[in-house]
Amino acid sequence: MTFAIITHTPHFLQEENVLAYGPYVREMNLWIRHVEKVIVVAPISKAETSKIHAAYHHEQLRIYRIPKLGFVTPTMAVLSVLLLPWVLFQMLRAMTIAKHIHLRCPGTIGLVGCVVQVLFPWKKKTAKYAGNWDPEAKQPFSYRLQKKILRNTLVTRNMDVLVYGDWPLQTANITSFFTATYSNEKIPEVLPKEMQLPVRCIFVGALTPGKQPMYAVELVHTLREKGIATSLDIYGDGAERLKLEAWINAHEASWVTLHGNQTAETVENAYKSAHFLLLPSRSEGWPKVVAEAMFWGCIPVALGVSCIPWMLDGGNRGVLLTGELPEDASRLHTLIASKETYTTMSLSAQHWSHQYTLDAFETAIKKLLI
């Protein structure tokens, strides 16, 4: 089988290796393990790679290069329109050859792929919608358009659309799905995690305005003002780093440590030693860091976007943030003060997350490839 991947994720060429964002590549390696040939239609970046990048593992993998498309500024929009014919050609070329077409959405390239796939109604297809599928969510027009095309079974034929969460009134081609990080072999013995001072909090993810790392800092700062010995370790990098560094210096906040991008092993050890994962992100699909933290008994503290309320069982497996700093700090303070509740919540989080392993994920993928 020839398997074609249509994605906006930047790829990197290093000698014989093709690399991209680590969590995405590790997932795709599970898909392509079961096919003979792979075509990846994706933008190529000349930037430096870092610890967050990983390589594909497949001997018969070809890259069909396309430019990055965007319509944020007038200049980008004009350039994207001029480059669109080449993108269409590369997609048509890949989809014509492929037996199975796999779209990665949402994104501008995903939107183009959603339109082009309509021309191949007889071919087996899957679309991984990695964003927020909540029908009530406020999203850009391009995201809403992709969702509309994907769930329209008149134009989107022979496709399984994989979404995060279980939403009402969905068309027959919509399948509630998940993703995973750890294998069955990694499942630890479920042990009660105890609340002991000092409280250790971590933030894991891109340092972008949407992820709101500054809110995590302010939340911990508020707890410290209440007299709770608390620290915050931040793993990740991005545009907000300078803002964070300025705040840390201005407040002489030695209790905040910026680690930058780190290996999966380093982050895993952080989950094991931390009490709370802070994720005040305004938009998510399946937040892997939430499931990863729960796997090791680290309790997620997150805004209730996308499928997070379902993951946290409405607050029984974690803390749902409101976005109001005093109230959120009060909720966290109450949990810290109740050692028994904390331990019960940690155990519940572990039991839930241990269901969603790479083994279960690969089994689900195999069924989609048949």
C-alpha cells in the first residue's frame, strides 16, 4: 500500500533522515509501520532542528515539497495564491498514486487537502483533526470550513474523520479518537502520590500567547503570596520566553526555572516528580501533556477547552481552571490543603491514562488501514 500524508508540519532534511515535530512523527511512525510506501506532502524548513524533533522510520519514504501557505497578511495572501497551483499539483500527484490518503488538520494545507480529496471519492481516506472539534467553539473561518467539509458525507466519501472528544449530533464518518505517548511496558505500578511541601508545578508546551505560560506563573505567584511554598519549572520555548524572563528578573522569582525544549525523557522525569501540571491553554485538541502527566500521577490543572473536561471527568481527575486568577488559586489551595483528596485524584488520573497507550493506539490505527 502507498500511504500519502498531507500536512502543514514543517519538515527537515538531514542527510538520509527526514525530521519533523517529535510527537507528530512518533505518531506517524505507527501509521507507516503497516504500509509499503510513504509519500509526505509537506513544507521543508531550513531552520535548525532541536531536541523536540524526531526522524521518520521508513525505508520507502518520499517527500513532495510544497511551500508554506498563509493568509495572515496581505503579502502572505498574495504569495500563497501564486504558490497555490504548485501545492495543488503536488497534492493531486500524491493522491493519484496513493491507495490511502491521510490528511492532517486543521491548517491551511489541511484545508486545501480537504478540497482536493473530494476528487477521489473511491479511495480510502482518514483525516486526523488535531484541533478542537467542539461545535460551539469560536474558531477561525478556515477551521470551521474544514470541519464543514469533513463532516459532509456527500462530498467527503470513504473517509474516517478522527476527532478528540465525544460530541453530540455528529455524522457517521466522525470517529472519537485519541493519541498516546507511552507503551504498555511503561505502565508503572499504580501508587498513591502524596501532597508534600514544597509544591512542585510544571508547565510543558510551546511558550505562545495561546498557551498562556504567563498565567501559570501568576497562578503560582498567587499561591506563594498565600504562604504556600511552591515552585514552577517550565519546559518549552517560544515567543513568550522574553516576556517570562523579564517578569522573572523584575520579581527576582528564583522559584521559576525556564528549561527550554528538552528530551522526552527529561520531561517524563519532571512529570514523575511534580504535583501539578499547569495548562491554562485557550485552545487544544487532545492535549498530550495532560494524558502524559496523568500517566505518572501528576494532576493536570487546565482550562476546560476541547475534550479536557471529559479527560478530567468534570474535575474528578484534575482541576478545571476558570481563567479567573483568585478563584483558580483558591481551588488549587483547597486541593493542596486536602492530602486525601489529592491522593484520590492522582490515583484516578493514573487509572484513566493507563488505558491510552501506544499499543492501544496502534491497534486502533490498524483497523483504520484495513
